[in-house]
Amino acid sequence: MKRYSVFSLLRNALGYHRDWQQAWRSPDPKPEYDVIIVGGGGHGLATAHYLAKEHGITNVAVLEKGWLGGGNTGRNTTIIRSNYLWDQSAGLYEKSLQLFEGLTQDINYNIMFSQRGVLNLVHTIGEVRDAKRRVYANKLNGIDSEYVGPEELLKICPILNLDPNNRYPVLGSTWQPRGGSARHDAVAWGLARSADSRGVDIIQNCEVTGFDIENGHITGVQTTRGAIKSKKVGVVVAGHCTVMSDMAGFRMPIESHPLQAMVSEPVKPIIDTVVMSGHVHVYVSQSDKGGLVIGAGIDAHNGYSQRGSLPIVEEQLAAAVELFPIFSRMRILRTWAGIVDTAPDASPIISKTPVNGLYFNCGWGTGGFKATPGSGWVFAHTIARDEPHALNAAFSLDRFSTGDLIDEHGAAGVAH
């Protein structure tokens, strides 16, 4: 085995990586592209990846106002599942889960996908009925899902507190074994490298400041790095989609909220699944580094700040300690917040818009990460063919005028 001295390690740490090849290029924008994607997060990068891979469209620019993956992609808690209630949601999220299962091989980049399973706890008789209804609906759609009682729960998660005298006793849970988590920045980096290798230009520090529209058709965008022409523009800017739609001259039925999360000090492996509770409003998993990743729901106020309020922190920690008393003496290392855009029916919008050639992908609320590859796959189809795929046809902007909503408030869980 080769041995390294302290001085060798120090030399490598300070400068050994300088000659490493960059994972993707940093080109200047060209005057014109076949497609422009606004937003360099996971969904935007996935869209570019599938435009190139599935549809042969490689003259594509991904425009990111900051750094790649610096928005919600880097500010989430990485939960992946597909056990949604309605057929439309189940089809879309299941497609995404299937793509996640092969994504490491597809993009030749280890996304650290871990199918550790997801529990959604229930605490009331009404929740038990709703949970079983969702399990039955999942099974009809071919999605792995089952309802487990307290005895099975203890086998899956032995540290869970099932004391019947709790303020909100745990009566049971839904269980999706194929659910789990992945490394969020690895997903972004891998998709970026894959798209770049196929000829896509990824342009960071390039903010879109306006749209060029002539006779109802998109002709290009205005940016902080100059005007760029394109007859097709896809907007994927979680949290800021209404800013973009205002620029284009139409309104989106979206509200933006801060969403907080936190991570504890690292400890040895103690919880090997994801546990969620919408009733006491908390979810917990353990990262590969050993920290407990803890989150809850949105802050009630609207805003674009990437910081939340202390009452949300207090409530979710109280709920976590009630479910897991063993956590009570652990220290929180850091907290953060993302900006989530939520639609009235808690379902996304993946749609054509009143402007021909302009497409929007938004409204993922608090659960966008789990949909990353599926979202990009259907959005790429919509842009390439100027019509939705069957999996996203129901998620059009028109549903808010026709009333054909997809109400997923229940199955969306505490925050996912």
C-alpha cells in the first residue's frame, strides 16, 4: 500500500487538484440557441440532459443567475418517493423514481442513491383511513406501498417512540421500501457533466432580465450578459417563477414561501430509513456523514428570503424529540432555508404558456427534488415536441381555469 506523509497530504490539499479537468465547460453565451433553459438547478439540468439524450437537441443553453445548483437543489433534504394519491401524480413521481434507480449508470456519476425506505406516520383514526386509501391507490398504480402497524414499525425503526400515552401516539404508517434519498449536489453535478458532454452550454452568473416577445411568440431573452435569441425558452426557476411570468406578461397561480431545514452533529448510524409525520410536523433521516437531517413545513409568510422563523425551528425540534427521545441531547450544527413555489392544489405546473414557445416548469412546492429526473424528462418532451407528454398533460396551466385540479395536499406529507 502506498504511504503518504503529512507533507504529501498538505501539498495535495493545497494545489494537487489544479490540473484536474473541469466537469463541465464555462463558455460565453452564443448569439442564438435552439432552446434556452432558464435555471441551472436540478430540474433545468435534467431538462437539458434529456433534450440532448432523448431528442437530439444539443444546441441548448442553460442560464443560471448564480452558481449551478445554488438554489433549492442545494437547499433541500433529498427525500425521494412516489407514493402519491392521485393517478396523475403517481405516474409522474413513479417515472422519476424509476429514472433515479438508473441515474448513476445513465450519467456515469455516483449520485449516492440510497433506497432506505420512507415511513409516513399516522396519529389519528382519520389519518389511518387516509393512509390505507393511499396505499390501495398506490397498489392499483403498481407502486410499492403498504400499511404497517406498531409491531412492524418497531422492526423498521426500533428507536421510534410508540408510547400510547404520547401527546400524539403513533398508530401506524405507510411504508414505501423503494423510497429513500440521494446526494443533491451529485445529482446536479452529474447532470451538468452529462449535458455538457453532449454539447449543452452551461452558463453561470447570467441572469435573465427580460423576454423578447413578438406577435405572441418568444424570440429570445435579455440577460446580464447580453441578448440571446431562441424560439424556444423553458423556465425552471423554483421560487421565482412569478417574477419570470410577470416579465412575460401573464400571471401564475403561485405563492413563494421560505422552507427551513437543519442538520445535527454527526453520530454513528442510528436511523436507516426516512421517517415523516404530517401531524406533528417533522421528518428525519440520517445523512452519510452521520448528521440527522430534520425538516418541517413552510413558513406561513410569503417571501424570497433564504431564512426562516424561529417558531418553526422550535416546533419541529419538539416534534422530533417526541418521536425520538434519544435525540434530545444532540446539538444542531446549522440551519438553512430554500424558497419554494406552491400552487393551490399542491401539484406542479409543467406547461405551455400564453406565449408561444415559452414553457414553464414550476409549483413543485416542498417536494421538487424527488421529481428531478422525471420533471426534466417530461419537460424536455414538452419543449422538443411543443406538446405535453401523457405524464404531464394534466399538469397544465389551464387546469386553474377549467377546475380540473390535482389536489395532493394530503399525500404531499409534512413538507414532501
